Amino acid sequence: MPIIIKEQVFEKVNVRALVSFVGLASLAMFLPFFIHLQWITGPIINAILILILFLSGIRSAMVAALVPSLMALAGGLLPAILAPAVPFIMIGNAIFVLTVDWFYNQVKNSNKGYWLGIIFGAALKFIFLFFSVSFIARLLIKQELAVKVAEMMSWPQFATAVMGGMIAFAILKWLKRF
């Protein structure tokens, strides 16, 4: 009986999606240890989240949305003072992924749905992060530092999400997944 159960489990596993997830999630996990520039790491991480969404599915993308901010904190990309903001960054990534997925699935034209998802997802991520991190920063750190932290979590989040969407789109086109 156990052999039959194992075979049934393996039949349900999409090996290509699993390999895509593990490879891309590993890249998202370790990239912040090597690249400490928001303008490079941000677009790459956002692209990876979108690639995981389209190659491995929404569940995998939601798991991946939680990892990069922890690694950015551990790798030094995120200042230690921002540790309390990490859960909000995770939620911001999840908002981005969920919005892209929703628009892509709701709009009949896949290109239009993709780009609407990227723009609205980036905007929602930016708005959520700006207000939540601004609030947290004012509670926890000095005012002049709070302004810098709020700036880091504002329009650059929108820009890096859109750039990540562009990178992911080019890769998905190249992979013929669109």
C-alpha cells in the first residue's frame, strides 16, 4: 500500500514547477548577501517573485514573497533598525504577487492583465509600505532617520516593482510562457 501512495504523490508533483521554485527561491534568498544595492536587488527580487508566480503557481510565489526581506535583513541590505518593518515588507511583496495574479486571471487579454497587475500591484505595494513603514519608523526611530527610512520604502518600491515586472516579462516571453 505505501508504494501506491508514493506513486500517487509523485504523479501530482510538477517537477518543472518545483525545480523552478527551488532555483528561483534560492536566488532570491542568497542575492541580498552579495548585492547590497536596492536599485539592483529590488528589481531582481520582484522579477523572481513574478517568475515564480508564472512558473510555479500562486502558492509558491506567496512562500517566496516572505523570504527576500528576511535575507535582506540578514545580508545587510536592510539596516538592522528596519527589522520591525520586515513583516510589512513581506506583506507588501504578497500584495504585489496577489495583485499581479488577480489582474492576469481577470483580464481576458493576458498582456493587458499582466501590465495592469504590475502597475496596480506596484502601486498597492508602494502605498502599503509607505504608510505602514512610515508609521512604524516614527514610533521606533529618530525623526531624521524615520524620514530616510520612509523614503527608502516609498517610490523606490514602486519603481523596483515595475522594473522587476519588465525583467520578468522579457524572461517569460523568452521562455514562451506568454
